[in-house]
Amino acid sequence: MANQTSYTEDNIRSLDWKEHIRMRPGMYIGKLGDGSAPDDGIYILIKEVIDNSIDEYVMGAGKTIEISVKNEMVTIRDFGRGIPLGKVVDVVSKMNTGGKYDSKAFKKSVGLNGVGTKAVNALSSFFRVQSIRDDQTKIAEFEQGNLVNDLPIETLSSRKGTKVSFIPDTAIFPHYKFRSEYIVKMIKNYVYLNTGLTILFNGEKYRSENGLKDLLEENIADESKLFPIIHLLEEDIEIALTYSKSQYSEEFHSFVNGQHTTQGGTHQNAYREAIVKTIRDYFGKNYEASDIRKSIVSAISIKVTEPIFESQTKTKLGSTEMGGGLPTVRSFILDFVKRRLDNFLHRNTDVADHIQRKILQAEKERKELSGIRKIARDRAKKASLHNKKLRDCRVHLNDMKKENRLDSTVFITEGDSASGSITKSRNVNTQAVFSLKGKPLNSYGLSKKIVYENEEFNLLQAALNIEDSIENLRYNNIVIATDADVDGMHIRLLLITFFLQFFPEVIKEGHLYILETPLFRVRDKKETFYCYSEKERKNAIKKLRGKPEITRFKGLGEISPNEFVHFIGKDIRLDPVMMDRETPVEQLLEFYMGKNTPDRQKFIIDNLKVELDIIEKE
């Protein structure tokens, strides 16, 4: 009989609150990351603190929130009621302690479990909380959740409220970097959902007067709108919607109690159903749901008493009940949309006509594409997608649950040597590899038909599972991994064009990245440095002194799998592809992928000069 591992009382141990959070941070803040993705842990830490300030505003206390991020220090100051001074330490360091268990104090709160600030505290190398109320103040300071400075209550004549400062712990978040674009997007969502609230971020002022209408104005250019945004609201619910002239798939933004539910949930499903039902009833036609929702750009926000989310990061609503004596989430949304949207369409028949023409156009395109799509799907199967083109990760091979997408990445690369290096060095549990065969087609100005007729695009679309909607996107991170030469840059641009042209929401929702790999290896017999720029190369040479061996990596295939594992592991460097909200997609594509205009030539020459100047200075 084989020896068995002993299992006695000595194997049983109890962790205190901070030890458990630090040992299992994913349970509290989702994935860790390094700040290159909008759902990385450092942004969840910021969100958890802001959520408390938002709850104060919702309860009618404090109309301004001040946020600053300087170096690694985050500071958030609200002007709410302030934490009761005798409970300041407990609220940020004792589990199951907080005012949100009292439904009278927080009726429709974002956070209900009293976990948020405790997680921030435990995962920070420095954490400071200050409460001000009744002309008195209380300050407490922590390190990794351990109380290090418990100051006595003092007199202070200042506006009441709470101020929290923290520095994320590099032991938990190594090599992290705050990207202000992600913080600004988070802040904008807060002000859209709380009209009248002012948020100051590093001195910049953010405020919204028109709620979700302003959100859609930010997300779709005027020339792309089929008609002006429909904006409807009542107590506990608000919606905004229009259709895009150029976007192929549907785009929904959903919120619960001010929380951005990026994975949707019961409210988003009910809203999508309600739009279809209302439009079918209005026209008296049983249109296909996909035709009705094609090209729609919409947002919904609801308020639920004691909402149930499917994770601590609250990205998906699980509640079926509205609470407070109201009907179910589904019936509440169906009733609102039926009444208000139907009334709007009866009063605005020109908008109704636009919608019907768009539906009929979508129906025509769907029928034209149906045969091509069937042939394309058969072709994808015959191409043995999951054997030759796609080397999938186990998180998908073993379990197709959507939640697992958060932990998965797919690298899109070109050439056998590059894909071979990544395949051999990847984490097979969470990282997949899709291999391109040569340069993709320039899809600028082409119709969706080309996605099915072109083998590379068809197989890529099938691998990502985005044929009908990115709601079923199989990978949270889509990483373009190409050589850092002219051909590699061109492939990047062609792939970005593909996504902008047919699936812009992949970029809008922060799923597309460029893999940064080193340009040089500088080493001697004792040390090796991988350098991502000319400046890093010069610094490495200085550190090693002597005459080190210097290798210039011309392509990914030249990097051995043993080395590549460092560049796609915990030290991976990803550069997110972001869209300039001020520039419509059509203008971006025309400028970069249209005819070779004098403006583009000037742009290339000017930027080449800047790059050369930087290299010379280094």
C-alpha cells in the first residue's frame, strides 16, 4: 500500500482576515495584473474606496469627491458623513464590520459585505484612514493590514468626511503602473450614474448633467448615430439608446447601484429581451432578435435593494428580485421599457422609421451571409482550428464557463518560429496561441462578408468566438505578438484595422494589447539583462562594465523558449490598444489605412524625427 500524507490536527490552521486576503487576493479583487488592463487589481482597490464615497453621495451626504494619484500613492477624500470615530479602525480592519449591514443607513449600496476597504488595507504596503465629523478627527495607519499608528481623537475644524490614502504592495502587485486613462474612464462612469456629483482627479473636474445620455455621447460620434439618443428614466431605472450607422454588433453598458457590471447579468439580459419585445410589438412583426439588436448602442442603470453579485468584484448581477416591494428584475425592466420606449416611438415616428429600416437592412445582410457563414463554419472545422491554428489553453478545453475568460489570454502571432517559441514557453492553463499564416488582408472599407470569405479572418473570429457578439468572447486578453520590425508593425496595424472595422468593442472594452518583447540581450558570464529600448541597453552596458555580449533580437523566433517564458510570465509587458474617444472610428481608419495622403506622410515623417531625436539623446 502506498504511503499516504498524514492529516492531523497539525495540518489545521486558522488565518486572520489580512492573511487570508493576502494569500487569496483573487477572491477579493479578481485578477492581479500590472495595471495594463482596466480590471487589474490596482484599479479595483481604487474602486473599492470610491464605492464607499459614492454610497455617501447616494445617501445625500457630500457632492464632491477628490482623487489624486501621485507616484504610487492614491488618495481619495469625500465630504460625506465620516466614519463614526470610535469605529474607524474596526471598519477598515475587522471582517463583517460596517454600516452597510444596516439597511436604514445604506438603502441601495454598491457594497454590502463590508469587505472592500479591508481588502485595500491588507493589500497595501501603506494604508491611512482619516475620519472627520463633529469638529473632531481620528487617524489610523496600517502596513499590510497591520495597525502601526492608532492616533487619539483630536479637535479639527474642517469639513466632515473620510480620507483614505494607500500604496499598493509590490509584494502583491510587482511592476505595477497606474494608467490614468483607466482611472478617468472609471470616474466618468461614476459621474454619468450620479448626476450632480463632482469628482476631481488630479485637479481635473468631471461632472455629468445628462447621465447615461452623456455616456453614449462619449462612446459614439455624432456622424455615426442613426438618430439622436433616446434617454428615458424613472426612479430606480434609466436607459439610453441609439443605433450606429457603421458598427456591426450590439454594444451594451449596464450598471447596478452605480457598479459597472462588465459581465452583464439578470438586468442586462432582461433589458435586451425588453427591447426586442417592445419593437416587435410596436411594428407587429416577429423580427429576429439579432436583427433588432444589430448595431444598437445602449446603456441601462438600475437600483436594487441588497443586490446579489456573482463575485466580490461585482461585475455580474445575480439578483432576480428588485427588493423594496418591487417586482422581479425582469418584470420591472420589461414593464418600464414597454411603457416608455413604446410611447416614445409613437410620438417620434421618424425614429421608429429609422429603426425599422435598420432592422430590414440587418435582415437582408443576415440572409445574404447565412450561406457564406455555413460554408465558413464548415471550412473552420475542416481546417482543424483547434489543432493547427489554435493551441488552446486548458481553462477552455476543460471548462467553457464564461467566468474563466477573466484568467485567459490568446497570443496572435505570425510564423512558425515565433508561434513555436510562445507555444513552448506559455502557461498551458491560461494562455493560448493563434498562428497567422502571413500578413492578414487590409480590411479597411470592406464589408462583413470578407470576414467569412477570408480564411485567416474566419478562423480568427471562430477562435475568439465573436461571430455574433463579443459577449461570448473566449479570452479576456487578446495579445498581438509580432516582431518589432517593419513587417511586424504592419501586421499589428492590419490586425488593429480588422478589430476597428468589424469588432470595435473589443478595443473599447479594453481586451486588445500589444506584447512588448526585448530588443536586446546584454550579458556577461555572471549577469543577463533584457533591454526594451536603446536607453536600457546603454544602462545595462554600464552596469556590467567590461565588454559584454550584446544580441539584437530581430524577431520573436530568435528568442528561445527558455528565455521567452520570462516575457510572457509574471513579468509580461502589455501595451493596451486604446481608442481616442474624440476621433470617430471611420476617421481613424481613413487616416491610417486609406489612401496615402499628404497628412499621413507628414505624420509619419514628424514621428520618425521624434523617435530619432529620442534615440540620439539616449
